[in-house]
Amino acid sequence: MKILFLGPPGAGKGTQAVRVAQELGLAHVSTGDMFRALDSDSDLGRRVASIMESGELVPDEIVIEMLERRISEDDAANGYILDGFPRTRPQAEALDAFLGDDGLDRVVVLEADADELVGRILARGRADDTEEAVRTRLAVYDRDTEPLIAFYEPRDVVDRLSGVGGIEEITESILTVLRG
């Protein structure tokens, strides 16, 4: 099973992707984790860190190359949950080129109110989570990523779910949809 988790920053995609991947025996493929794991002494690591600190998106060619390598690893052979990719239409089109138009089985969209999201993100305490960067990331999501929902809806694979509530309750609602 190949699943994409979409939703604005702070909606719980990462938390839920890890939980659902474990429950279903799938690999959790997080571009954010891949970026943070880059060697900070490498040129690529420094470039990605600078881009992330500003709240902007890492260029498509870098993300696509890293993702193609990651989903080719053994743990992703039985399926995976994509968390943080694609974030733009060109990335979605590149993913289609790599997987095929029917490559994704489900697209889970977690939704939450903007004020809730800002509070959640700032509470995480990550170095790259300044209020300015958070607001930039939310604006970038609205501009670049939210339109992907409409990109995937004609394929009849999109499930919109609330990202507000208890972690276990949200996990159960996602699993119900995916198993249903």
C-alpha cells in the first residue's frame, strides 16, 4: 500500500504517519526527517538547513532525488507512507512519473484550524520553528500544497479527516478509512 499524508504544518501528519505505518507494517518516508539527517558539514546539508530555517521549500530536484533513493530501500518494498512529499504540483507530477498515475492507493488529508496549528508548531520547540517561519510555512502550504488535494481528488483516493482530537482517536479514524 502506498499512502500520501497531506495537511498543513502542525496538523499531525508526522505523528500519525509513524503510528499508522507501524500499525500497517509500512515504511514511514518523511522528507523532513531525511533533510534533518543530512550531514550539516556537507554542502547539501548546509543548503537544505538554510532553506528550511527560512520556511521555504527545498528545490524539487533535490527532494525528488532523495525520495527516489529512499523508496527504493528494502523497508519500503511492501509499501510506505509519504510524509512531506509531494508538496507542489511539479513534485506530484514527478511522483506520478516515477510511480505511475495510479501509484498512490490513498491520500489522507488531515485538517485543522490555523490558530491550532500555530500553537502546536511553536510548542514543539524545534530550532526551525520560529513564529515567522511557521507563518511562512502555513502560507507556502496554502499556496503550493493545498491545491494537491484537487490534483488527487479525480482519482477517488482522497480522504479528508480532522487532525484535531486525541492522538489515538485520530489514528483510529485513519486506520478505519484505510482498512475500510
